[in-house]
Amino acid sequence: MPDVQPATKPSEAPVEPAELEVPRQPFVERFKQKLALSFIMLLLIGPFWAWPCTVLFVLFNPFPGARTITLAYFFYVFVLDRRAFMTDKGWTPIRRFKFWKNLANYFPAKLIAKVNLDAKEKYIFCGHPHGICCASFLINFFVEATGFRENFPGISLFPLLLDAHFFTPVQREIALMSGFRGASKDAITSVLNHGAPGTSLFLIVGGGPEALHSRPGHYDLVLKCRKGFAKMALLTGAHLVPVLAFGETDLFDVSLPAEGTLWHRVQQLVLKLTGFGIPSISGAGFWDGAGPLPKARPLNTVIGAPVKVARWTGSTRSDDPDLHAAVDELHARYCAALCKLWDEHKQELAPRRRKSMEFVE
């Protein structure tokens, strides 16, 4: 497939971040918003803190049954219930907490959904760009802070997480009760093939590598080399829904290390081992000043018309040329639909962009 060109040519001059500031809100409201934001950010990096906490709990807990309880829990997670993240069944109360409205109010965030989706079909919602912390997708799809269920009645949405999250103590239970499912091939095909009509998934196509391209005013997407989502759509018959998050890359100031430096090598190593992209960032503090939280910037997430997909009935061998051709054709159609979505909304929702959307990898 030929390279997909950027939707437009870069032409806009940089704008100072201060122009994007939202009005300051009352202290109590701001406190609730940053509390919700802090909680959801901790969940995102769960594997990095939950395991050390579990080890400390086992080693230093004075309760004599602590180790027995922990071993029993591990047996449940790794043996008895190890496929829980590969099914469309389960109770998902956490994603519907009214408390999450504070997340949307913080930025503020808005979901723009002008398409109608048939609840008898299945869909894969594909989010772009990842940004540093995928805040737009957390608010609109990971939890229901902006009314996804009301916009798309009959659609049962399951956001995808790296499988490592489902083998992390405690965080696993929170993720499952929030409706998350695994991002592996087996998990995706299991949920879509065995799910009821309306069962749909949400994934961020660019993943960790795209986070390392995030900079204010830039929409650099890792998409040229990402075709697995198109193949999954063909094998399951799920339609592809493009989703563009305007403002997502404006939430942090980012420092990019020079290629070949120690920090650059550390970033690449962490990405390879864990799937997490860890850039050098500066955001907002819990109270004031700089810190690790996203800055308050307007977020507008647009859902485009679905790219129709006919279920593949030919050979599913990985080396089958016909399947490869079908994946390339669907990938090209999806990229064209995404560029069209960008062109339709860039003037209104990205007036301060520093360059055009571009597929960089």
C-alpha cells in the first residue's frame, strides 16, 4: 500500500499555551476534579505500583493469614479466572459512577457524536492520537463521563488494556468492573465472536510508541505500520469507527531526548519490555504549579462514520496473500476516512495546531 499522505500541509504558527487555559473553578469543584483525575491516572500505571505494594503486603503484614490469602488470590487470578478479560460477560458498575463527571468538567471534555450506529452490528472504535495519558479516551470511553450510552443505545462497549493489567493484583478487579478487556488477539476475537449484537471494542491504535511522538499542537500518528486492528475487523466482521481527539496532545509540555542518548535508550527499553511509552513531561500539580497531572485544556472528541467491513471468509493463514491484500485495502480505506474526519473538523476544533495531522510511522 502506498504511504498515506498528511491531510493538509503544515502552516500554522505556534501559539503560547496560555491561550488554551480554561477559567479557574471554585476550590471544591477543582478538588473533586483533580481527585478523580489522580485516581484514574494511578489506574493507568497500575502494574508499576500494585506489584510492589503486594510484595510489601506479603512481607510485612503482621496478620498470620496474609500469605495464605495472597496465594489463594493468585490461584484464582492465574488459574480459575484467567480468561475473565476475554469475554463480554461481567458486571461493570465502576464505569458508570457519577463521580467521573468531574473528569469531563476538569478540562472540559466533550463527546461529539453525529453518527448513528446500528445496535445489531459490532464495532471497533479506534482512537487517535494516544497523547501522553489518553485523557480524551479515558473520559469518553473508559468511563461514561460524557454520555456514551445515551449517544449509542444498545452498544456495549469494552475498552482494551494491555493484558499485563489483568495479572496485576487488585487493579485487575477494578479494570474488569470498569468493563476493560484484553488487547491481545485472542481476547479481541473471543469478545467479538462470542459477544451479543452490539458488542464493541475501543482501542488506541498508536499505543505506547505514539505517546513518544506527542507534543502540543502536533497530531503525529503511528498508523502506517499498524494493521492488526484492520485484520481483527476482517476476521470478526466488526466495522471500524474512526475517533479523533482534538486537544489531546496539548495537555503536557514534552521534552524529547536526542536519539542515542541514555534517556532515549531507557525509553525504548521500557517500551519494548512493557508496552508503555514514558516521555519526559511537565503538566499540572494537584494544587498549583507544575506536576504530573494533565493541564486543563479543552478536549473535543469526534466520532466519525463507520468504515464498513465484510467478514473475511477465506484462508486465515498469516502468509495468505489474499488476506494480506484485503487487510491493506481496508487499512487504506480507514486511513482515508480518518483524514476526511480531520479535514472536516480541523478548522473549528484545532485552530491552534502547529502542523497538520501526519502518519509518521
